[in-house]
Amino acid sequence: MTTGFFWDERTFWHAGGNYAFTLPLGGLVQPLAAGGLPESPETKRRLKNLMDVTGLTRELDVRSAPEATQQELLRVHPESYLNTFKELSDNSGGELGANAPFAKGGYEIAALSAGLCSAAVDAVLSGQLDNAYSLSRPPGHHCLPDDPNGFCLMANIAIAIETAKVKGLAGRVAVLDWDVHHGNGTEAIFYDRDDVLTISFHQEGNYPLNTGDVADRGQGAGVGHNINLPLPAGAGHTAYLHAIDRVAKPAIEAFKPDIIIVACGFDAAVIDPLSSMLATADTFRQMTAKIKELAAEICGGKLVLVHEGGYSEVYVPFCGHTTIEALLGSLTVAPDPFAKAFKARQPNARFDAFLISEIDRMAKMLDL
């Protein structure tokens, strides 16, 4: 098994502006000692550091990639948006959407983040790699064509899909988004299309507040090709694995994609500051293993995971490490120091039964 790992130090230099958590500074909002948004470089940097220390990095095909080109970006984002973004970026930076600030040079870093994602997808589809992980930053799944939001400045996965299609590398693509927030950007871009299946597992009533309902199935040719599974707050290990088995697997099996792309956020984890879910590092390990097995059955193992959210500096590295272990099939582990404590905090049997019944109810609504 050859697993690629796409990253670039420059993506860690993206800056989030004058925020305290998700609030802009001013009035009664005081600056934080660490400063900036929860979407900081530290979760990603500490994941890479942990991989270096355990030796996992040495088992991977480590690569960088060039920035996505203007032509590639234009397949998703209108020229007016890119020009405005570039102009602000060339000066002192700014903000074009809610909770999506950037510093000078932010345009080039966002294009690099998209380029890493595209290169990972290209390498897997062309047979250079069996599967891959792209440590993209800034993230992309909230970004609409002309409206960046939720820390996302360019639609990384959508750009990669469109680039692969133009090259004739893929016809049908399945996107599974297990970030704790609804993948509204990816959904919107492909909402009226039947060549891309979009599936989003997310915490109900988190972010964005007005998207991600189970009844939102697509429109026109895309009807039935968009799936939302809004999970109640407090969902944990058992619920997430049941969601994979009951919703994601049958939907992807029926769609028969040429590749599966996972929008891999770790913000459904127990101590993430932007969610109220109870997933663990082992949850992400087992979800990855299940999707890897599914990819082997239906699309020759072609699978790419693209980093999205996850804001616990102490826990994201362990979640990411177990995920990449499973993707690679490696015996190099970073034991979860919270495993015992977080297992004790999982939902009780009664709540798990309720969560399973809710997932089953929504699966029936989705004709699964």
C-alpha cells in the first residue's frame, strides 16, 4: 500500500486576523493571549510533529504541490471573487465573508491549499498512489463560489473534482463529509448535478444554522444525490459508526463512484471547542477503515482524505494520527492518552439506542 501525504509549511502561515475565538475584537470582546480564530496552524502542525516523532511520516510518500492555477480556480469561483480576493491579499489582507479573514498573501496560501488537494486526487486517480491524505489549510467545505465563510476561502475539494474531470480522470465522485459542521459549500456547488454524490454528517443546529436539513436532497438532475445526516448533540462512537454503515456505505455503493473523497474534520471529537459531540480517536480510525474497505470493493481503493476542521490542539494530533494509520494500514501507533477517560464519557445505552433509531429514521427518509 502506497499512501501519499500532501502538505506544505506555507499553509501553516495563513493568519486569521483580529478575533477572539469566533468574535471580532471590539466593544466588550477582549483580545486572547493566543489571539486569532480557533482555526489556527497549531492543530495541523502538532499532527505533523506527532507523525514525525512516531515515525509514521517515514512510511508515507510525502509530497508538496504547486498552487492551483487561475484556470483551475475559475472552474468553481467567478473571476470577480478571485480578483477581489487577490487585490486585498496583495495589500494588507482583509475579510470577504463571515469568519473568513486572511492576511497579506492569503490568496496564494489558499490556492496552495487547493493545489495540495488537487494533487492528491490526481495522484490517486492516475495510479501513482493507492490513497492519500491532504493536510490542506485553510479548509474549504464551507466556501461557496463567491462567498467564503466558516474559515474557508476556496472550495478545495470542489476545485479538485472539477480539475480531475477536465483531465478525464473521473466521471463520478462521492464526497463524504464527517466534519462536525455541515458541508454547505460542497453541497451548494454540486446541488443540481448527478455526477457528484455529496454526503454530510454534522451536528444538528451547529454551523451553518440554516443549512443541512435531511430534506435537502438536491434539485434538478441532482435530486437524490445530496444527503444530509444532522446528528443530535452528544452523538458518539457508536452513532458515528452506525451512520457509516446505515447511510454512507449503501449510498456510495449504489452510486458506484470512481473515487471517494472524505472531507476529514476532527471537530466531532470529545473536547473540540466548536462542537458538542463525543467521537474519539478510535472513532476516526474505524470510520477510515470502513471507508477504505468500501473503496477497495467499489473503486479500486481510490480514496483521498482532505483535512477540514478540528480545533483541539491537544487531541486533533491523535485523531489525525489514527486516521492516517488506518489509511496506510500501519502498525506505527500513537496511543490515545485520553482513551480510557473518553470511553467513560460515551453516551449510555439508552441514548445510543435513541441515536441509532434517529439515524435509521433518517435513512428511511433518504430511501436507504
